[in-house]
Amino acid sequence: MTRTPLIRRVARMRRQLVSITAVAAATALVLTGCSTGGSTGIDKTAPTKLSGTVSLWHFFTDREATVIQSVVKDFEKLHPDVKVVIHSGQDDTKLQQAISAGNNVDVGLSYSTDIVGAFCNSGAFRDLTPYIKRDKVDVGGLTAITKSYTEFKGKRCAMPALSDVDALYYNTDMLAAAGIASPPKTLSELEDDALKLTTYNADGSIKTLGFDPVIGFYENAAAHYGPAAGAQWLDSDGKSLVGSDPAWQDLIKWQTAFVQKIGYAKLKRFDAAAGQEFSADNAFQKGKLAMNLDGEWRTAFIADQAPKLKYGTAPFPTADDHTDLYGGGYITGNIAGIAKGSKNPELAWALLKYLTTNTGAVVKMANGLKNVPHLTSALASSDLEVSTQYKTFIDIAGNPNSSTTPPSPVGAGYQTTFEQYWEKYQETGTGDLAAGLKNVDKQINDSVGLVAGP
């Protein structure tokens, strides 16, 4: 795969996370720019024949953009009088700016579920409920989590467009050489195995690392660790639970103690020398990292960049007192909606419906992009290409213990605030953790109040 590194880093809560103030400003901008958008009314019956031009804005580039193009061509074959104008390589910032400026955006495909709260709240994406009811679209065919993260406060302004799932990757040769028969299932087993697998150079620096626990390294994020202990983010009113849910303190204490056992400075030096996450020099792919938390797309990277690597995948370990959660994981994904100012909402809906509810189209995108389907029918399709390693992600996607981060009017802002605190705390593991998390709650709740809307 050829995912753009910055795009995926933003999308999956990596180091380049948007700030709360940026989200608030973008939300205000979208509100202003879309206040005079097109009519929200729809025809009582769907058109029997489609014709005209519709635009699709998405973030994919290079080979992945070609996959999207091929699926769009299938749509055009079904509707020969329709022309889809594709704008590829458009990240969320560009999409927000285009919508607020009144540019010709009909369908927008985003890499982040984190915009759903802001876009539904502001009206940047149209409410899809009237179209869904009119055309009798069964949203029950969506997997439970993808259904949950594409609506906000009862408003469905987006549809899922494949999903991303986290799991543990492990180097089978390295584990076998260390006498480890199977991948760890608990966090204590993960730590024990990682310490056993870690080797050092003569100067004390890390030569090979069993597992890197540092928040900010590759896919290591608060959101991705949370499901290991069933940690909760927000209450029903959108207020932060970070300071009151003991699961977060347990996770931070485990992770920070793990960091200190190896040494924060040593780990940061290893991180600095590790290959870029989405390059062929990725530390796991180069055999410098025995185990790693990563998404399903890594299977395609390995096939392309490290085909001789012997590896397996498994659900990420759980906290020792939450073994009942094993088999689940963190799920997020791409989402798509109709821009408020769409000049061709019926065509936009037809394209959006095809891309997100047509089983064949979803399977074709999943096979090409190596993301996980969001339709239960696509997950069960015999046309879905499923390797042994990829099947782990399919299983996690259907596991009731899997979870996601809830939508918020501040987008990813609440996660950013928490993660910034955690990144600082892990340096020493000292200080009043409870008080620090209560302050995180206050910052998050204050930010939500700033952008509270209809």
C-alpha cells in the first residue's frame, strides 16, 4: 500500500493531531461558509434515471487513488449519463476549507471519524436520514461500531467507507528463538515477553526491541490502548470520563512503569533511529521490533515491502483484570458524507449509497485497499480476499468487545488533550496522576463548551 504518512498519522491519532482550538476554528468556519448552502429538501421518490455531473473529494493518492477510481468507474457504467469528477489527495483540512468556501463539493470522503461530531453539529455534512428512509436503506447492515461513529446526537450525517482495526503483529522467528510459543494475551505477558526479546548493543543502546510502549511511537495512542482495559472517554453529555474511569489510571501506570524498566531516553533514541512508519524501513518490517501494535493495512505493506518476513497477528493483549475483553480491539475508519452546499444532492446520494452500501463495491475497495469492510454482507462475502494474518482483523471487527472513540463537537481535540498529558507523564512516571487527569477533564470540558452547538 502507499498510504500518505501524514494523512494516516492524522487519521489514526498519531503525533500530528489537530488541536482543540483548530477544531473549534474549523467548525466555526464551516458553519459560516455553509449557512447559505443548497436546499435540504429531497424528492419524495428517488430518480429513476440519473444524469449529470457529481464531484467526489477524497484523500487517497497513488495506487490507492487508482482503487477508488476503479470503483467509481463501475458506478459510471451503471449510470452512463453520470460523470464523476474526482479530486484526490484532499485531506480533511482541504475538505473543510473547500466546503466553507462554497466550492463544488458533492461527496466528501474523510480519513477520520473524528470529524463526524463537528460536521454533524455544524451542518457541514447533510443529514442523510431523509434519503435513508426514502430509499429504505438498511443501516442495520453496517457493523455496530461503524454505525455508531457515523452519527452524532441522533443525526446520521455520514456513512462508513471501510474500517481500520488494530491488532498485535509479532515476528514468529524472533518469538520462537526466545522460546515464546504463542503471542501474549495480557499486558503483563506482553511486557515479560518484550523484555525477554529486547537486546542491547555494547554501549547499552537498544539493538532489537521486544515491544515499544512509548505513546507517540507509530500507532501507540491513548485511543488504541483504551480497549485493553475497557476505558471510557465521554459520558452521555459529551463530558470527559478520563479522570474518573480507573481504567485509564491503570493503563498509564502499567505503560509508564514499562517505559521506565527499559529507560525513556533509550526508547526515544530507538524511536528516532527507527524507520519511518510507512516506509520500507519500518522497524517491524526490518526485524528490529519483535512485536508491534498496528492496523490491518500493514499486511499489504509487508506483502509489498517485506514479503519474506515471517509474522503473525493476534488481538492486542488486555489488562490482566480484563481478560474477558480479549479478542476485541480499537476500530475506526473512513467516513463519507454529502456536503451542505452540494449542487447535485440526488447524484451525491446515489454515489455515496453505492460506495457505502453496495456489497460488491465495498468488497472491491476492501480487496484493493486492504481495509476491513464495514458491511456485514461484505465481511461474509466469498469474494473478500482473506489471508491468515488479515483474518485476525476481520474477527476483531465482529467482536462485541471492540470499541471506538466517540464523536464530539471538538473532533479529536479531547483525545489530543489527554494524549499530550500522557506523553509528558511517561517521561518520568512521577507526579499526581489523579490530579493531572482531573485537569485533563477540565480542559476537555471547557473546550466542548466553546463549540457547543445545535
